[in-house]
Amino acid sequence: MSAGRWRRLKDRLAGRVMGALAFLVAMLVFFIVVALATRARPLLDIQSPVVLLTSSEWHPRQGKFGFLTFIVGTVWVTVLAMVLAVPPCLLCAIYLAEYAPRRLRGTIKPVVDLLAGIPSVVYGLWGILMVVPFVRDVVTPLAARHLGAIPLLRADNPTGYGILSSGVVLAVMVFPVIISVTEEVIRAVPDGMREAALALGATRWQMIKGVALRRALPGIIAAVVLGFSRAFGETMAVMMVVGNVPQIPRSLFDAAYPLPALIANNYGEMMSIPLYDSALLAAALVLLLIVLAFTIMARVILLHAVRRAA
Amino acid sequence: MGKHLEERVMLGLMIGSMVLVIGSLLLILATVLVKGLPALNLAMLTQVPKGGYYLGKEGGILNAIAGSLAMASGATALSFVLGLGVALYLQLFVRQSSRFAHLVRLALDVLWGVPSIVYGAFGFTLLLLLKMRASLLGGIIALALLELPIMVRGMEEVMGMVPFGLKEASSALGATRLETALRVFVRQAAPGIVTVILLAFGRGIGDAASVLFTAGYTDRMPSSLLRPVASLPLAVFFQLGTPLPEVQQRAYAAALVLVVIVLGISLLTRLLVRRLSRYVVR
């Protein structure tokens, strides 16, 4: 075989192998869904998915598996985290994209990246050492004295471990995701549009409000959705501060039991009770499907946003 | 004037938010440092847990440090090999606008958002399928899957910055796509690739939820791919869960070690990038 043919053959071969790898990666999500669904099957055979998702009865030993409590718990924690995180993140991103001098931007960006790199157990540890005591000793007594009449804010959980603490920890965890994506989409707004607004006599903030933010809105929504799906699946940090009490929460101060925490907390005993492993892998499947829906939604919005800008 | 007042109020809020974000980072680092430093000593770093360690007796977390390093290195190596193939394929072997390339990129974005506990659960089903127990290998596989999207998207980004002219020049000289990939793209993007590798390593070493099912935990040093292995994040988690204050102190120290490793990698990345980019054609 001539050297040239050998080289071409090698090239084709490498192309095939790499193409197969790329194909496998493209199918990986699908594999994960199938693998989890297969393991969840024994449970789904005897209990309909509707019951699984809408029942709040959780008695593994009696074969009763309902995820509602855990799904509601996850939603409470995640929504609170987003309510706390979104306003400061947007303001930060606007500042970084529109106001910050180059040097300052250059120093702050790595700091935000650093925040993204901190392991989630460390966030959890910080939650236990600072956030939980603060909620227990300062916020809860204050709320009990002044806000007891408002149903969502009834503070009768004296431990500090609960939705409020985990919402605070989770909010800090999603800061970097929301800030970096939002900053990027705001910076992608063409300068010509900014200049036009400024030339008409708008202040910088009026320009941002009327032009930059309006133009970047789809991207900002996508950033928030991405942050939401990140927060929705976060396990360790939340599990360490949320209290892990299987109840439907009635107030921000209540303890909850999110879905990821359920999976992580019970892996040890799941092989010893019938159908328990099926139930936990079904929980992982539910978690995955919810997160997938949000991530794909965010990506589609982002794609359209990019196309519209181009 | 109203509009200037509004501007000033908003600017104040923005600066307040910046302080909040940076302040929380500093607060977290300060907490870990203040709590971890007093509990840290040489024995923590050089010994494995001895009998009664979890009751406050002697020993250290060397098993977790070694386990985490082994697991994250293995996972990073595995996901690098797989990821490099995929990234080069997307850059050189398919048209950028092809439907397949879009599909793979969308899949990677979706994988990036998959929670680590789901990778753990998936890894667990793989272990059941292969009739294996929680082990170093299981942890490596779960972490490699977790790192893969970071790896591919990161490498694609740095390869995308390779000047188009270099690719054309390489092709014009008669190089095949594979030769262009390995001799031009990889070399040219090397500093960026190193950054991406370290980023993925940092993400892998800090993750707990995915190794919970797949790697297990042990008081011994990692010895075989098929035995359970300890890890730093789980060392923090388990020791915090014990009722004894002495043992909880050690969790703080373990957290400090973990943070030092992660931040060290981050700093190393910055230094290396500056160093390595001297050899790049611009």
C-alpha cells in the first residue's frame, strides 16, 4: 500500500471512530433515560405514573411510593432560590456588561468563575455554619414576632434547617450561572443600537432599560431558566440544610424534602426493601425529565435569540 | 432631574449587588478557612483513619485525598480522550452547519444541565448491569460522564479560535483532516485545552452526588479499580453527619483541603495559560 493511500485510510478510519463517538454522545441522554426507565419498570408495572406523581404517601415498607411531597419540596426550594438570586444577578450582569471599566470586568469575571468552581459540599458546609444559625437565631424569632399572621411566613420551625436556609444557599450557587449567561447576552446587543439611543439624549440607564434589556430579553429569560434547572437538580448542598422532613411545606420556614435529597439519602438501604431501588431510580428519571424540559426550553430560546440578533 | 436620579439609584443597586456576590464568595472562603485551619494538622494529611477515628481517635483523611485525586484523574483522562475525539470531529470532519453537528451540540448542552445525582443514578444502573459493586472504576465512569460536556464544549470553543488560515494552509500542503487535527489544531489550541482539562478536573474532584452511588466509601487507600474508594466531598459530608464535634472539626479541615485543591487548580490554570500561549501562532 502506498504511503498516500495509508494516510487517507487512517483519516477515514479516524473519521469513522470519532463520528461514532459523537453519535454516542448525542444519544447519551437517551441512553440515560432508557436505563433509568428500565430499572423503574417493576414499580411502574404495578403503580401508574399518575399515582406516582400525584400521591404524597411515602411508605416504602408498605410498597407505597408517591413523589408529590418531594416534587413540591423541590419546587419550593428552587423557586425561593430564584426569587432571591435573579434580581441581584441581573443587576450584576448589567453592571458588568454596561458600566464596569475593562480592568474591573477583568478582575470580577474570574471571581464569578471561582464561585462556580466551589464544590457543592462546601456550599452546604457554609450553609450549616452560617446560614442555618442566622436563620435560626435571627430571622425565625423576628418573623415569629412580626410576620406570624402571614400564612407563608409562619415561623414555627425552631431548627433553622429548612426551605429558607436552602433557598439562600442555592441562590448563591446559581449566581455564576445566571450572571455569566446574562452578561454575555447583554454584551451581544449591537453597539449601534446603544449609540442611537444615547444620541437621542437617553441616559445610560434609559438606554439599558429601553434598548439593551429589551433586545436581550429572550437571552435573559434563557439564563434564568438555565439557573432554575441547575438549582432544581442540586443535591448535596440542599440536602445538608433543608431538614429532610417528608411533608408538604406550608411556610418558608418549614423543613422540606426535595427529590434529589430523597435519592441521595436512601441509596444505602434501597437494595433491602422490595421496589425501593425502582422507586429511587424512578425519582431520578422524574428529576431528569423535568430538568431536560427546562434545559431544552432555555436552549431553544437562546438559539432564537442568537438568530434574531444576527 | 428624574432620569438622572433613576440612573443613580439603579447604579447604587448594581454596586450593592456586586458587593453581595463578591461578598458571599469571600464569606464562604473565610468560613472554610477560619473553621478548617485550626482543625488541620499533618496527621490529617498523612494518615488514613485508624480504629475509632469516627469516635474522635487518631487518623486522617489521606484515603479521601488519594481517592479523590485518583478518581478525578482517571475521569479527566477518560473524558479527555473521548472529548478530544468528539471536539475534533465537530471542528474538522463535519460541516459546521450540518444537522448532525447541531444535534451533538444540543445534546452536549443538555448533558451539561443534567444534575450530577442523575449521573450517579445512571452509573449505578451501569454497575448493576455489569454486576459490579461500587468501585473506583464506577466513580471514574460517573465523573467522566459529568465532565464530558464541559470537556467537549470547552475544547470546541478554544479550537474555534484557531485561525481559519492555518487550517487552509495545512490542507493546501496536502495534509489529511486527521493530520490537520493532530498537528495543527491540537498544538495550536494546546493552552486552551490545558485550561479546559483543569476546569473539568476541578469540577470532577468537587462532585459528591455522582460518586455517592458509584464509588462508595472506604477507610483504606485506593488499591484497585474494582474496590470502593473514598473521596474528599464525601469525607466532608459523612464527618459532618456524625454527632461528635471533634469529628465535625475534621469535616471542616477536609473542606479546606478540597477548597485549596480547587482554587489551586484555578490559579494554576491562569499561570499556565500565560506561559503556554507564547508558542501559539496568532
